[in-house]
Amino acid sequence: MKHFSVVGCRLLPLLFFILLGQRAAAQAPAPGSGSVTGTVLDSLTRQPVPFATVVLLPPAPSEKTVAGQSADEQGHFALTKVPAGSYRLRVSFVGYGVRTQAVTVANGALALGPIRLPATAQRLGEAVVVAQRPLMEVKPDRLVYNAEQDVTNAGGTAQDVLRKAPLLAIDGDDNVTMRGNSNFKVLINNKPSPTLAANLKEALKSIPADQIKSVEVITTPPAKYDGEGTAGIINIVLKKGAKQGLNGTVGANAGSRGSNGNGSLNFRQGKFNFTSSANGGLNYNNRSSSNSEQVTYRSTRNDTLRQNGSGSNTGYYGSGSLGLDYDPAEHHSLSLNGSFFSYGGASQSGNLNRYTTPLPGFGALFLRDTRSTYNGGNAEVTGTYTRTYKQERREWSNILQYAYNGNRNGYEFNQFNNSEQPLDVGQASYRERSLTRLPGHEYTLQSDYTLPLGEKKTLEFGVKGILRLTGSQAQVDTLFPGRAADFATSRFRGTSFDYRQDVEGAYATYNFNPTAKLHLGLGGRVERTGLWAEFANTNTGIPYRSYVTPLPNANLSYELSKTSSLRLAYSRRISRPYIYYLNPYVNRSNPISYSYGNPNLDPELTHSVELSYNNFIKTTSFNIALSVLRTGNSIEQVSFSSTQPLLPVPDEIVPAANLILETSANVASNTAFQLNGYVSAKPTEKWSLSMGGNLEYLMLRSTALSLTRSGFAGNYNVNTSYKATKTLTLQGNLYHSLSRPTLQGRNSGFIFYGLGLRQTLLKGRADVSFNAQYPFSAQRTFAYETATPTFSQNSRYTNQQRQFRLGFTYRFGQAQQSTRQRKSIRNDDIKGGGGGQSSGG
């Protein structure tokens, strides 16, 4: 808490200026002719609908436009210089109904307040309503995958959902990438989630797909988002009870490789809103196989090490959440939310290693039988206070959060020399076991303020502080049965590593419309990062040091017509290495390849420029974007022979002729030229179709390693659904990723596809679903190639992919929708972490 008070003290001066901003009076609208202002909101979520089309028409039947524009990022619009008279105001956006209402304009300002667009069929006077949202929505600043409309997600997890989202991919090791990059941010409902950042792979398995409303992919985030995540931001929007009274859901799913159950209970009455959810499941029948060939080049010969293995794993997961919202008075909102998730599992594998060399008598054969275990528990508590005002769009929001992450993993193996089969433990030539703990605490404090400066101008500013205390404690026990009777702890191979990181940041963004068709947003962040590390077992460490990083941001959008626009955006973003990259513990579970972290890593900075074109024509939306990403001081995985090291090697590692080492280092400067496009269409009333792809050319350069690599990479996906009857929906999806060059090799591409159907029962209260993933092929193979002057390595990994799931969901409770609008905190900043997500604040 002492460290946290230091962070808080640094933020107090900035908080003082926010409090002064609270007292700023709203500016009066510009004098002159009449004007019409308002804010476009989603009718269910009460969230802004950015860039909605707003037009002013004469009384029916004339369709001649009097005035029009696109709403800004907050859904706000202002039509100025409007002659006095009676008109029709029409508001529309792809995936929503068209809302039309009569307005009378005088010689002054007409403030309409919120205008709610419906996303489902309902009667709204003159409105013409779309039946449901498309699977994919193309918005000017983001791509949205409406997961709740995809029946193939039923019974799955967040992993299954992200697999189908645009620009995202999940490889054979369950690592998530965004446009081929693992440095991104993941938010939950626009709020931080240290649980996801700490262990993304396992945390995604604990979120039921049935609880996910949509996934938003933001490639060029504005300055109000944290500067962390060079590739962009993934925002997972969960479903939330919006009904008065008591309501909830229960569900169960059984499958060939996993089963789970989930439920939610919500209650809304007057000023109170209570939400809760629980989920638990099992994974089983997950079998895999692998083989690799490693050739080490000598001056007079080549030595070859071949490894063949097979294994299986099982696991469990569980999660839960509680939330309470309370409005003590008008314009004041309080909320308290808590969540937890736990996971665990074990895997069994056997790897046969065969070393061959032209030298007689130096060949070797051994089998390593390994059992690995992992488990963890994470919890977080978040409190928010939101203050709104009579002045439209003016808001002050605050957040305080604490998160705990406790993860453990370990392994135990028995090595049998000169044997191709596992023998009795008593016949083992060598035995080893290890246990690693990764405890972590994180404290977050944030304050954001939005101040309207008239009808067309908005100023947003805020501050944030994060304190992270983490580390690693590892113990390694060894046993040579011929020399000792029991395990002994190795004094040189364990580690005790403590790490502290504190981040303080401030931002400001100014949004304005110089003309009716032009929108500009100028902003920037300044982030200060401090870090400190200590290695207790060696009495060494990294003295406390800090650095300041400016992160400018700008965007310009121009309305070409009522249905099309251009957008140009620039941002500078940072990626800070987290514990998974820094931990110096040496993992020896693979006998031919050791891996370890690098505590001396520096952050990497990325400059991003994106030009995009958007078009909306009736039931079709289209987006194409060209972008350039330039990353200096890039953090890369580097492999090298232990006898010819390219980077510093821990003292505990003894060089061996066939031993490869892998670690991370700031050794490259990378440039990516990317072209991506997405289209969402409704060819017929019952058929929805969305498709898109990403093509990129990569240039990877490393002066330190004397390497230059370049090549193409890309992916595409297709999602389609057909409403066969009023209650039966059919679904299909396909994803194909092309092979991708790396600094020292290449990773193979892969294909993923699935089919599903959903039948609605009991007058809409229940659903029965059936889904098949990879129904026509049982397994999927991934290939990895590494080539260096001293060795080459080719690996293939095959895992189980075919899966069938049968699910049932039942909804209960009152169906009356709440008409009270609730303000929600827009705390969008959160660090990344392991498992495919970057770190930082």
C-alpha cells in the first residue's frame, strides 16, 4: 500500500484540474438560425451509436434533404442554420432500425436529448425496422462481430468466439493474435480486467460464449484508451440484464471434448440493479502428437536430434461474478462489481529422443515421460462512481480496482536411457520435478471527464495510475537413482524474483467539426513508467528506474455522402514486457530446448497510420483499410545454439552440442503494410452473409542478429446464417490463415470451420442447439520452421479438433424492458499480459 500511495500522490494534481473542469459552465450554442441537437443511443444498451446518419426532411411525402450529417464517436449530432418550420428527423445506422420523428424548429436551439435506435423488431411510429443485427458490423472506427447472432457459438467459450471475429486468430497453442500480432489489449465491457491480462489463454476458457453479446476490434484507438497494445484493442461486450424485475438464464452443454453449465440471475427495481453469473466446465479427450528434427551444423559433420511424442490433457474451469448498481440521486450512479475464476488441469506426454552423429559411439537414445500440472485462481473487485449533469454529454467517471492473480505450474519427468518405452519408476536413469508460483497484485485508480464546448466541440481528459506487484518463486528437485535415494533441491536452478511496475498517465482529446462533413479529433497521452526487480537467490537486481513516453493521437473523418466516408488516423502506442517475458527461470521440460525470460527487456513503440473507406448501402456495409505499422526496438523470440550463444546465457546452463536456447530480446525493427476489407450483407430477407480478409507484407530486420526477412501473410473468414423458419436458424463459418514469416523462420497456416443450428422453443424462452467443429477432419496440424547459421529445426504439432456439442438454454423472468437510461463508466484502459496479450498500463 506504500507504493500505491506514491502513485496516488502523483495523480492528485491532475485530479485537481478535473475537479476544476467540473465547475465549468456549458457554453451556449452559437447564435444565428435554428439548430437541432441530440444523441443517438442503442435502445437496449443505452450506449452511443457512433457515426449514425442523421438527416432533416420536409413533411411527407417530400424526401429532399434539408440538412444532414454523421454523428460523432459519442453519438452526438448538431444540425445548424436550419430555417424555422416543421420537419421530419430521420436517424439510421447499419444493423439498427430507422427512427423517424416530427420536429418543429424555431429561431433557436432545439435539444432533442437521447434518440434510441432499436436493434430488434418493434413498432416505432414511422420507423422501418431491421429484424436483427448482422453477424458482422463495419463501423468507421471498429469492426464488430455480433456473437449473440451466431448459433455455432452455443455451448462454447470465449475462445470459440474470438476465433470467428475479424482480424483475430488462435493458433495451435491457443495463443490469440490480432493481424498476426500478439501485442494487443483485451477489455471486458470497456473496463479493465487484470484476470484476462494475467492469463489470457485460460481466462478465455472460463467465459461462456452464451454470455457474450459482441466483440469489437479497434485498430487505431483514440487517446482515451491506454497506450498499451501496439496492434490495437479487443473489447468483449457481455450481455447484461436490462429488464425490470427478476430474470435470468440457465444452460447446459455436453460435447465430445468438453461439457459445461452456466447460469445468470438479475434483478432490477427502481434505483437498484443486481447481476450475477456462474459458470463451470470440464475439458477432456484432448489428444496430441508432435515430432521435430533438429540438425546442428559442425565444421566437419552434421548432428541430428529427432524427437517424437504423444500426449493428452484434461482440465477444469469455473468463474463467477456479482454486481450491484445504485442511483442514490439524479445524475449520480454507484456500482460495485466482483468476479473470480479458477482453473486447473494436468497433461501426460512421452517424448522419444534419438541423437545421431557420424562419430562412432556418440549416438544416444532416451525416453522422457512427463506429467505437467497447472492451476490458478484470480479475483478482482471494481468500484465506480459516475456523475452526469443536466448539460447533455457532460460526465465525470471514476474507478478504483484491486486484482489478485495466483498461478502455479509444475512438472515431473522420468528419463529412461536406451529405452523406447516407459519403464518402472525404479528403473529411471534420471528424475526431476519443479514447481513455480506466480503471485501478483494490481491496484488501479482512474478518473475521466467529458466536457462539451458547444454543439460541435468536446473536450475529454483524464488521469490513471496503476501499481503492479508480481514475481516468480520456483524450486527444482533432482534425483539420480544410482547416486541417491531421494530428491534433493538444486541450489542453482531455483529462482526467487520480485518485480514492481508503476504507471501513471494523463490524456486529453479535443473533438470538433470544422464543417458539416468534416470531423477532427486531436489528442495525446503522456505515460510515466517506473520499474524495479530483485533476485533474492543471487542478491542481484535491477535498480528502480523510470521513463516518460509521449503518445500522440489524431483522426480525421470526412463524409463523402450520406452513406460513405473516409477516415485517416494516426497513433503511437507502447508495449511493455510483463512477467512472462521477464521471468529468468529456466524451463527445462523439453530436453532439447530450454527457454527463459529476459529481465532487461525494454518496451517497444509502434507508429500506426490507417486510411479507411466506409460505405453503407441499404442492407450492406463495406469497409476497406490500408495501414502501415512501424515498430522499433521490437521484442522478438530468439533461438540459438547453447555452444554459440547470440545473447547472454544464465550461469546455470551448461552448453551442450544438441541444446537449443530460446529467450526474448529487443533485436529487430519491423514494418507491416496491411490491406484489409470486410463486407456485411443481407442478400435475402432470411440470409445474412459477412466476409473479410487481411493481406500484409512484412519486413523484419535485425542488425544485432544480422538478419533480414520479408514476405506475405494474411487470412480471410466467412460467416453465414439462414433463418429456415421463425424458430430455426442454420449457421456456418470458415477461417483460413496463411503461413507467416518470422525473424528466424516461418509458421504454417491453418483452416478452421464449423456448422450449427439453433431451434427456439417454449415461445422464445428456450433454445436447443447443435454444433460441429471440424466435422470432416479429426485433427489439425501446425508446422514451425527455424533456420540459423548454426542449426535448423522443423517441428510439427497435431491436436484434436473435431468436436460435437449439444446445448440447452432456458430464460426466465419478467420481460418488461427498463426505460431508465443508465450512464456507464468508460474506463477502457487495461494492461496486457501472458498468453498472447501484451503488458503495461
